[in-house]
Amino acid sequence: MTILRKAIALSASFVLAGCGMLSGQPAPWEPDPVIRGVSYIGVTVDDLDAAEAYYRDSVSAETLDDSSLAAGNALASLPGAGDGAIETRLLRRTNTQLRLMAFTGRSREGAAASAVPVQGPGIAHICFQVAQETNVYARILAAGATPIGHEDLVQLNDENPVRYGYVTDPSGIITEIEEVDLAALALPEPPRNDYRVRHVSLATPDLDRMIDFYSAFLGGQEPRHVGWLRAVSGETIDMVSGLAGSELEMAWFQLRNLEIEIFQYHSHPTERPSEPRPLDAPGYNMIVFDVSDIDAARERLVDAGGEIVTEAAPLDGGEIIFGRDPDGNLIGLQTLPADSVFSAQNFPDNGT
């Protein structure tokens, strides 16, 4: 990490006028010629019907019924996919999608695994940013969620009318709720939607390495970065994380339709597993990017320090390659027809 990059990040970290956990307003999205956005986040669940009901009842997610939605050889042949059938279901919110996956023949490693904890390592959670009047927090608790930290949402500072909370679903999979008091925030132009996925969050044992990778993979983008000079900590942070004495460092990359959040708990260190997390382990297990050119995206991933897991194969009406980032998180690089329900380009106003 260069001194110049850290100086830029330091100046950005003081811009706290908007929403986000100490992160300020997202930077304006700049189109990238290769990485067009995030098509969906994959999540392995025990019961498709129960998971669908959980997201429907809590955050009003809609299930897409499309004939092109199929597991296909590209998923079934991945390491850690078990030896049975894969059933999938696609849920959509305003700006991105969740691909629910259930495995009828889980691997021994996947069956023994638990969901990723708060401090990781791995794809730890997704964050739903919601208007206060939606009452999402009460609804997600009614749908079966359990708070990780304080039983109520927590306001991190008096100047920012946003409250936060981490919850787990009945399988231990973490959801972050970011509830915004829009009236108190007094934005010059209110958001068009009361719900959106703010970010997908990666917990890492080496934040600098992951920043370097995603900066290169995303075409040289410099992230917003807080906590590198003085760790983010305090009683309210502990109340959200459920970890006493939390000290963490965080960075955010802005894509077309959501952010990639990367964070490291210096107070509760984790190590990269010796083997990648199995696809059939419970929880978030992949991020699939919508790309314009699969060969250029592959080159980006390898040049940035990632590795390729599979060669190109058909999936859902498009073509996909799977790779891994430096922590072993599974990344899909998929080209899609312009009218595909999976495409990150098909959210109105880019999901704002």
C-alpha cells in the first residue's frame, strides 16, 4: 500500500456526511469497460422454501421465475459442490440478486462447516440499506433472525441518523441492517427506493493484500479506506459486532449496482483457511460479476493475483469462468445477453 494511496484514503475517511458504517457517501460510479457490475451473490441454504420466505418477509425480496435459471455443469463441477443435485432459486431486490442454492448430496466438509462468523474469514454478510419506515429490523426478527450484538439497532454517532445491526438467520448466516432516518438526513434528493443492498462484505486476514487485488481487478479503482491510521473501535462498534474490544479496518469499492466492502478485525484475527471454503458450506459462497469480455476479465483476475478454478462453460444463457481472490473467495466472471435477468445492467437507475 503506497503512502499516496493512504493519504487519499485518509482524506476520504473524514467525509462522513452520508450513510454507511463510518464510510461516507459512495463515490460516484465510473463505468469500467470490463467489469460491469455484480449479477448476484450466491448463498448456500438448507431449505430453499424457508430461505425464500425469510428474505421475502423481511426485506420484500422477489423470486424470479425464469426458464434460463438452471444449475448447469458450471456449478455442479466446482470443487466442494458435493456429489448430488443442486437446486437454485433467484431472489431480487432493487439493485442486486441472491442466488439461493441447496445441495442434495453435500460434501463431508460442507456438511460439517458452519456459516462464516462476523470476523471471517470469507464472505461474511450482505448489508440491506432500508428506510426507517419499512420496519425491516422488526420484520427480520419476526422471520427468525437473532441479533449478534445489541438487541436493538445502534446509532454509531449523533451526526449520522443511521442505525446498524447484525443478525443471523436460523442457519447462522449474517445479515446487516442499515436503517436510515431519511427525514433527519435531509438529503437534497431522497433515494428512489426504500430498500437496496448496500454491499457484500468480505472479512480478511490481510486487508492490504485484498485492497491491492480488488483495485487491480476493478481497473485501478482506489477505495474509500478507514481505520489504517487508527483502528475503528468503541462501545457502539462492539454493540453491533457482538465482539468485545473490536478494532477493525475497512475499505469499500463502488461498482455499478453495489459496493464490495472488505474489512479486517485486528482485535480478533483470523487466518486464511488451508483449503478454500466448500461451495456447499452454509452461507455466502460466491460473487458473480457481469463482464463484457470474459478473456479480458480472466486476464484482470490473474494479473491482479487471483487464480482460475474452471475454464469457460455455459451457465444461465451466458458463459462463465470461476476463479478465486487471494483469500480463496469464489468469483464468477460471466458474459450475459443484454436482456438477461442476471445482468447487472438491468436494474433501473443502477439500483439507486
